[in-house]
Amino acid sequence: MSAQYYLFMLVNGLTQGMLLFIIASGLSLVFGVLRVINFAHGSLYMIGAFVAYSLSTLLAGTTMLNFLLLLLIVPPAIALLGLLLEVSMFRRVYGEEHLLQLLLTYALVLILDNVVRLIWGGDPRNVSRPDFLAGSVDFLGMALPSYNVFILIVGPVIALGLWLLLYRTRAGNVIRAAVSYPDTLGALGVNVSWVMTATFMLGCWLAGLGGVLMAALANIDLGIGMEKIIECFAVVVIGGLGSVGGALLGSLIIGVGVTFFQLPLGRWALVFPYFMMALVLIVRPWGLFGRPER
């Protein structure tokens, strides 16, 4: 096989990794700050993809403006859904045993998946790529899909934005303080419960953004939520709780690894995320960029 073929595979792997990062970073943020195992994160991502499909049919066009409208409307809509779920359900299990959180979020997965089935049915759907991103870009004599290149740009922008938010703004300082010193933060007059709510909404916003981007990359169906949430948990374990850099590195490892291992192993390559997760748990249980819990 030629070098161009491997380069093309690398681009595909990086694209999958960047898309996984956008989704997993929301889960890592919620897991790291709220200490909640949100198994329903994948369902929110799936709902974002289906809502994007419905809006794209209403807009009836493949212009860049229509696609930008999807990016502007769908993620905030999923964030508002997250607000409803956080206030009504998640707020009740903060600080509880992880088993209780897991049972609650898994029940929520069953509910949301059946709601999606009732509204959209079980047939695969997709969103047409905008004309501007439907072509290809010449790179070293090889035609790369423009949409893949677009995702390769969006991923690092999201990573930089999250890093700046968490480590270069007052809001980020408050979010990080809510992890370790919630009582002290409350004594200073900060409404800690609303800090947690805003953090949860940001995680849901990222899930919705990932859903929109995924809907124009490949077919969407009822199984994408469960498939992606497993990969997201692997990313969190590999990268470390609440670490943006860890989520980015873990996502790229999984995206590129699965893509290349599919060549010799076929569907057995799907085992790769679990292998990496087990390896990190053995060598560094708190993740590559995480810190040991006290």
C-alpha cells in the first residue's frame, strides 16, 4: 500500500478522533466537576444528531448558511434539555453512590432512546453536507474530503476554547474550585448549584455540537448513542477526569488506533479502546493527564 493510502487513513482516524473529542470532552467535564456518571450523554448526542436532521429537512437546502444555523440552534437546544434534566433529576444524585447515578442515567437512556424511536423511527438518516464542504481539498497530491478537514479545524478550536475557559477566566476558576472546595466557594457568595448546572449545560452543548457534526459525516441511527458513550468513557479513563488535554489525547489515540487496526483485524479493531483503557488502568489508574484522588 502506498504512503498516500496511509496518509488518507491517518486523516480519517484524526477526523474520528476529533469528533470523539468534542463529545467526550463534555462527558469528561461533567464527570470531573460534578462527579456524576452520565450514561445518558450518548443519548443527548444522538438526539442532537436527529434534531439536526429534522431542521435540515425544514430548511431544505445545502447552503453554508443553513449548516451554520444548525450549529447555532441545535447545541443550545440540547443544553436546554440538559438544564431540564439536571434540575429535575441529576441534582438529586450529586454526592450519592456511583451505582445510584448509573441506574438513574441508564434508565434515562432507555427513556430517551424510546422517545427518539417514537419520533424518528428506526431508519438511518443523515444531513447533507453544505455545498462549501461537499468537495475535496488537495493535499500532497491527494484529495481529502473538505468536511473532514473542517472537523480537523473545529476540534482544536474547541479544545483551545475549553482550555482558555477553564484556565484563563474567572468562570473557569470558579468551576475548578467547585470540584475541590464547594463549601468555601459557597461561603464566598457563589451559588455552587448553579455553577454545576452551567457546567452540565456546557457538557450537553458539546454533545449537541458533536451530534450536528456527526449527522453530516455518516448515517445516524438509534445505535450511535450507545456506541459513542462507550468510547467516551474509554477516553475519560485514558485521559483523566476533567482534563481537556487528556480528552484530546485519548480521543486521538482511539480514533487513529481503531482506524489503523481495522486494516489487519477488521471488526476486532473495535476491541482497541477497551485494550487501551485496561492498559491505562493498570499502569496509571488516574489517567494520562489526571491526578490521583485524595
